[in-house]
Amino acid sequence: MTEKRVLCFGDSNTWGFDPATGGRFPKEVRWVGRLSGLLGADFDVISEGLNGRCATGPDPVMRLNSAYDDLVVALRTHMPIEHVVMMLGTNDFKRRFALSERDIITGLGHLVDLILKSDELVGRGANRLILVAPLAINLDGALDPAQAEHRALDFKDAVDVSKRLPAQIKHLAQERGCTFVDPNETLKSSELDAIHWDAETHADFAEMLAQRLVP
């Protein structure tokens, strides 16, 4: 039986950044690894997460390529692909970019169109693309003092934008016929740094996605 390949394309929360240590969670803790375990041998779940990746373009400060260019490579590298799970937007909230939720949606829209027009995606059902809203930023939690200052500098102007973005992503998904998942309904980022996920959130999110991928 041919494996159903699932491409997970995102930023540090797809990569598996551990807010407690600054390192990377083990594979069995990261949501991509957990999802692979839940889906079983019929699925090949691939992690294409990159710390700092933006939806709207390159980041010259972190010396990162455009997500669009990265996605072109990822689609070609892992073809044929049964499903794409895409979760981006958090890094676009950074103060130095000064982006609105509409700016971020425009960037996400370009990525969505690339995927849906791609020859690397098996079949033509737009619902094979799962758009995931990033978790909103909450700077009122018990931030680690070592991280509080730079988190506030990076994201203090973006809290409201991050809360409005999920509704915009839902609208984009409806327009394009994609599947939409909003973890904000039940999950939150770690209070240690307001951005990244703890192990429990990774586990809960994997369960959420597995239910969408296996009816």
C-alpha cells in the first residue's frame, strides 16, 4: 500500500521549539511526531518547520528565505503529497515588520494558491490543504524574566492583531475551499514565552489534527 504523505509546513512550533530550554523537543513530543504515531503506518508525516519563518516574505534580520521559495522546494522534494498542513503567521507579528492582519492574509493567500495549483499535490480537492491559525499572543502570562523584555519589544504591538488573525484565516480557507483548524478554541501557547508550545499543547494539537485526517 502506498503511504499517504502529509507535509507539515510551518515555523518554530512545527520545528518543535521548547520554551523551557530553548532547544528542540524530542520527535516523540513534537506534534508532527505525535501525529505520525496517531496516524500509523499508512501515513508518512513530514516536518518542514523552520524557526523564524514568515508567511509574508524573507526576514533579512534572521537571514531567512521567503516562505514561498521554501514551499516550492518542499513541495517538489516530497511529492507526491496527499495533504498539506500549513501553520504560519506568528513571526509576521514582529514589530519590525509592522504588518496588519490583512498583510499577513495576503502572504498566506499566495502560499495557499501555490499549493492548490501545484502538480505535487495528489488530486485537486482544496480540502487536502489544512490551514491552521497560529495561537494568539498573550503577554500577560507568567513570562520567564529572561525572555520578557525581548518578547515585549518584538510583539507588544501585535497582541490584538494576533487575536483577529484566526477569523481572517478562516475566511481565506472558506474562499479557497480549504480545511480550517483553529487551535485557539481550546489551546494556548506557553506562559514562559507567550509564543511557543509546551509538550501538552503539542499532544493536544496532534490529536486535533488526527481527527481531521482520519474520518
